[in-house]
Amino acid sequence: MARLAPLLPLLAACSLINPKADFAEEGDDLGVDPVDMGSPPDLGDTDLGGPRDLGSDPDEGVPDMGPIIDPSARQQIALSWVHTCAIADGEVYCWGGNGNGQIGDGTTMRRTSPTLVDVPGEAIEVSAMGYQSCALNADGEIYCWGLNNAGQLGDGTRTERRTPVRAQPSIDDAVRVSVGGENVCAVRENGDVMCWGRGSGGGLGNGGNTESLTPVQVTDADGSLDIDGSGGHFCTRTADDSAACWGWNGYGQLGQPFSSPGDIVFSPVSPPGISGIDEVSAGGRHTCARTASVVACWGWNSFEQLGTPGADTENPVVVPGLPSLPVAIAAGGSHTCAAMDGGDEVFCWGGNGFGQLGLGDTDPHSGPQRVSGFTSTVVELDAGDYHTCARLDTGVLACWGLNNEGQLGTGTTDDSLTPRVVVVGP
């Protein structure tokens, strides 16, 4: 994963919008006359306003807009490769790349500002990965939209859907939902984990490799409390506060020995040497967990996204240099971020080719680096391949990094090396 009143007072030009490619070099200019990347598409009725300059006075702060996003819901922000979704007042909004209908507005047009998705009922959780999105409503029902090549939308077909469809009507007691690359998984009230979609990558977690259009139960994951998926693997937090992971293990991201990038584990396994887990986050090829006192990561480490130099490893490595207790984590494609107790401290590390660390540069960073500007409590983080978002306790969203498809929600396709505010809602 995978939670702004006065917020980000140091951001000189925040944008208020109403609603795995190779790394590239970002220009050195941090916000003045950015390179013209073309005009955003005509959003028609969904164009909800342009950016407004909040000024650069550090004491000015952000205007009081009230709780835009309800702080009480579950996962309220969800970042995929080229699109982003969030919940505001029980409604789902998505923006960014839309080539497979993953925005859910009935089109395949890119959206650079948050766009309302017609999800039945009151949305309480949202998840996005690959080219599909899902939402969970208060009645325990799951709705999904986007790519459906392996039946991952759960409607019994392999037909792409550009608006939400009911996923797996037999499940009406879901408490969590998580989207993977070509799978979707849900945690039921009794702690059982059910998955559907592609089987050959191990995403079903049932020991088999056969695609399933209907839900199958994940083995050895009973009593799960939470779940997070990435493009290739899933991890749950179980009732005894340990982790259970399955799927792709080519870099040790499941916490198990690996011999080649194609390694797959078809049933859940537990990473060694870590217990008392409060949250687990599945990144592109690495995984992180937080306990009451530490953040530990394992898997791919080419950009030192594990928080310290070293080879890829299946063994959890405690991230050094964090100043206090962690309260939220997010593992991205090649970077990781954590929010600290006390609320206004966010630290990021790892790959940074598009500014996804939020530090004002595009240099990779081995150890945790503080992201400047937060003065309110960060309660949720999520990271995509090359962009990052944070939600604060007052409900406003801030995003930074790659924006080639409008996934930052700022109304443009200009990357941002530092956090920019996005208002999600009517």
C-alpha cells in the first residue's frame, strides 16, 4: 500500500484540480516553464477545472477545503503503472492512462484529472494494478473494470469492460480487495482469501497453474486480515501478524530462495525472520513490511529500494536511518516510501528516474530521504511503478513522479519532482 487544512506549505506551485519502461532523465527545471509534453485531451463534461496557484509563501498553507476524502475508509488511494484511483465521500474517482478502460468512465480516453466512476453503493476500498481497477462497497460487493484477458474482472468472461461490472456475485462478504497484474483477490469476513484470473503466474495461490474465471480459495492463508498485490505476487497479513506470499519469486520477493527470474511459487509461503507485522506492501519485484518499530524489505535491490546497498535477497533487511516509528509504507516499482509516527514525516528511497521519491531531483538514493513540505499527518501511502501518492488525515491527496499519462491528476502530463496537491471530489 497497501492513508490536507494546512498542508504542504513549502510547495511553491501546487495544483488544485477538481474532479516498465527504462528510466529516463528529468529536466533540471523544477516547475518553471516545464517542457511542453502536449495538451491534455479534451475532457468534455469531465473537465473539472484547471490548476490554481497556491502561492509560495511558506506560511500561507493550503486553503481549508474540508475532508475531501473520508479518513475512516480502508485503502482509499490506489496506484498502478499508468493510472490512479481514489475514494471521495463514498465515490470512486480514477485518472491517467485508459487504453483498456481502467478509468471506468466508458471510454479509452486518457484522463488527466480525477474522473467519477459509477460504482454501485458506497465505496469503501479501491485497488488498481496493471490495466484494471476494482472497488469494494459497504455491502461486501466487488466491482471491477478494465482489461479482462484472463478473466480477472470476475464477471465470467474475458471481455474488456470500460465501466464497472459485478465481480464474483457469489462473494457478498468481502472486507478487502486487491488487484494484481492479471488476478484479483479478496479477503472474506471469515479471513478466507479468494482469487481468480491467470493461473500460470501463481497468482491464484491454490497450488495450481490453471486460469480460473471463478473464485478459488488460497491455501494456507486462513485468517487473513489484509492483502496487497503487485504485477506478479500477492502478500497477506495473517491473524498471527505474519505474512503469507505467493506468485512470482524471481528476485526473492516472496521471502524464499530463488535461482532465476522466472521462479514461481504456487502456494503461500512466509518470509523468514519477521513477525508482529502491521502492514505488508507488495512492490514490483520487492516486498516490504512494517512492524511497530521497523520497516523491513526483501527482493530486488538494483536501485537499493530495500533501503541499503546489497544484492537481491530473500531475507528481510531492516531499513536503516528511519527516525521514528513507521505508520505507513508503500513499495513501488523500484522505490519505497514510509510515513513516520508524528505524522508529517515521509521518507523515500530507491529508484528516482522520474522524481518518484519527491526530493526535487532524479538521482537514486540508497537510504531514506525526507520528502519536504508535509505538516499534517500522513495516514496512507501508495506507490506505482514511477509515481507516489500520500493521503493525509484531513483527506487531501498529494502525488509526485511520472505523469506521462496524467496519473498524477494535475490536469497536465508534466512530471513533478515534488508533491502536488490533487483535490478529488465534486
